Amino acid sequence: MTNSTIDFDGTNKGSGSSSVQSSKGYARTPLYDMHLQLDAKMVPFAGYEMPVQYELGVMGEHLHTREKAGLFDVSHMGQAQLFPEDPDSDVAPVFEALVPGGIISLKESGIRYTQLTNQDGGILDDLMVTRFGNTLWLVVNAACKNDDFAHIARSLAGKARLSVENRSLLALQGPLAEAVLKEHLPAAADLAFMQACHADYQGEKVIISRCGYTGEDGFEISLPNDMATNFASLLLKNDAVAPIGLGARDSLRLEAGLCLYGHDIDTGTTPVEADLMWSVPRRRRESLDFPGAHKVSQQLSQKPDRLRVGIQPEGRAPAREGTEIHDMDNNPIGRITSGGFAPSLQAPIAMGYVSAAHAAPGTQVQLIIRGKPMLAHITGMPFVEHKYLRTKS
């Protein structure tokens, strides 16, 4: 079995992603046939045909992940490795010039969440970065991956080489994820949250990362395409594991207060406005040596005009993306960017942007739903407590 890669020079049209093309023009992950066998409802998403739900339905899949373990196909996401052009140097300082996160300080096998920013401080994408020796392993969003890889390759030409990896990516999330995964990949049990490792599985290199986008403890497993279906089927043989689609993936991340690119963050949003400054260390705030740093610095000193906040509707009707937010005098102050029903809470929740003057938790607001005001209040996030395993005994 082999794993193919593409050296990306910033002009390539293809991303080297894990996919084949359907007759409808949508890409398919290597697990497509397995999704059909599991009676998944398939929908277009980020240029792919992806499962939105399976037999349990969105609510059932959501609660199963919170209580046991859910298996997600996230092979549509972009995976790449960044190498220094000089093999005796470290690529971390080179890549750090493109993001506000602390990449130089990233320890071996450590994972860091950060953003690619433009010169105005807008977010081109958010991504996960892992250090392996003097190289970096990158995982980016599916809808942005071609643009991301082109941007990285162009910006770092002559300093670094980007190798786009044609591999599958599975996510196993939930309180029983470790117990299930360590039966097949024992090294998983040695990892704490935001740590990764290489492991051998049937003679092939597998990358295990203890992270995810549900708020639960869990893992992402990068593996060769021709092993993906068999490995996923093996995990699903465990009664604790159920297949999970995009619908529950979205409700899980919303409960966890996590951003969805293109909805909650985009090129018109800065890390300050998005309440993501926890991912920007003091050293980077002081050095101002990343794209858009002066805009970020200005917003930190003068306060931004708007902020991302959690919103708790006081009725039962969910407030969807695009819903206008008004103050109690009926003045428009913002919009919902993500909203829906929270199965864990049996109540509607949302996040969005409001004027900074109305961003304090407890502030009463009105949501305009079908032309009628509905009471809500600003609240902190996450809506459901994160359950990450931050330390290993």
C-alpha cells in the first residue's frame, strides 16, 4: 500500500486531497461506498458528497457521541506537510510569519490551533498545526484547502516546500473513544489533548492526533486511503461506536462554542472580533510580525466595534444563521452566524456578532424571527462543558 503526495508550488489546480469525482461533479472520499452501505443520506458539502445523517438521525447521533463514541469521515479536509528548504533548519519560524499563533514554541508532537490571516487581519482559514521534528503537519478546512495551500506555497517559496498528502482522515469522538481506539492503536492511550504521534498499523504509517471539533475527548486518525474503509469498519464493529454525519457534527461543535469557517469567521473577521485571542500568545501580540498584526493591535487597544458571543433564546424556536439581533429599543446590533437546537440541552442556542456595547453576558436582546421579536440574552460559551483530556497521569 502506498500514500501519494503532491509538491504544491502555488500554481497547482488540484489539492491532492483524498477523493474521486462523481458524475455530478462532486468529489467523493474513499469511504463513500461505506456511507451508502450504512444508508447515509448524502448531500453536497464543500465540493464533496458527504453523509449528513445515518439511521440514528441527527439527534440520535449527537447524543450517542456525547455518551459513547462517534465516528466521522473528515477525509474531505486538507492535509499537508511543510518541510524547510534547508534540511538542517526548522520550518516553524518560516510558517509562523503567516499566522498569529505561537508556532516556534510548539513542542515536539504538539498541536496548535491558529489562523491564516490577511494584511487586514481577516481570517483566510483556521487550521491545526502539529510539529514533527523540523517539519509541520497541517490540517485545513475542505472548502479553503486549495486556496490555503496555494497561499502557503507562494508565500514561503524558496524557504519551505509544501507536500499535500493524499490520505484519509477519520475522527473518533466521545467519552469511550480512547477505550475503542487503543484496542487497535495502543499509542493513542499515551496522548493528552493536543498531542499527536506516528504509529505503525499493518506496516503503514498512521498519524494519531488527540483533538477534534465536538468538545468531547477524541482523536483524528490520518491513514492511507486504501486502509480507510477497513479501519472504519473495524471501529464500527464495536457496539460503542456509531457513524456520525455532518448534521450532528454541526450541532456538537455549536454546543462546544467552536467556529465554523465561512459562517462564524471569514476574511472580514479578525481574531479579536471572533474572540480567538486566546490562540495568540503575548509574544506575537508584542512583536506584531504576522499579517494584519497592526489591525489586531489597534482593536486590542481601542476595542473592536463588534464581538462574537453566545446567544441563548428564551423561547423554544431556534434562531438560524442570518437572524437579525436587536437591542431592547429595537435597534439592529448584529446577526446570528450559527444557530439551532442543542440536543444535549433540549433548548435552542446560537452564536453571532453584536456591537461591543451589547456583548456582556446577561445582556437582554431580541431576535427577529419571521418578523417577530423573540427574547434572548447574551451568554458565555461553550454551552456544553469541554471534556478534553488535558493531562495524562
